[in-house]
Amino acid sequence: MGKRKPTAIAYRSNGLTVGPSGRGWKPLRALVYTFAFEFEIEQDEKGWLVGTVPSLPGCYTQARTEEELIERLGEAVELALEESTDPLTRELFALKRR
């Protein structure tokens, strides 16, 4: 399996949300930013797939199947963002748990 070259992708779009207004709610315009984390996948000498996220230093994981690797990479990205010591990163990528 070859190495895939990563690129950082950020998308900006306009959106609508609602906010409190008096006794009700009113529509508000909002800018929505979406960031896609690209990753690299390589296969080691024992057959394991190893995935890294170059834009997040130290963010990597491994698995036997590509499906499992992608799921684990998602978890690794969430953990890396939660544990970031950079205040801007923490604020920009704050994960909203429901």
C-alpha cells in the first residue's frame, strides 16, 4: 500500500442558527467552518495498517482492516484535540458532546 500525501482542507459556508430574543427566538446568520483532517495509511512488515494525521503531531494508530483503522483515526483525532495544550486549537476544535 503506497503512502498518500496529506493536505489540510478548510471549508467556509454561510449558515443560519437561532438565538434568544425577548421571549422567543430569532434567526441569526452564522459563518460555519469545517476542517477535514487528511491522513496517511501505510502497511508495516507484519501486515498491520498504520494511520497518521500529519497536521496533528503524534496522532497515529493501527488496525488490521482499513475500516477499523479509519474508525480508530477518528478517535485519535478527537483525543488529540481534547488534549491539545494550544488554546487556539482547543477553542477552534471544541467538541460538542450530546
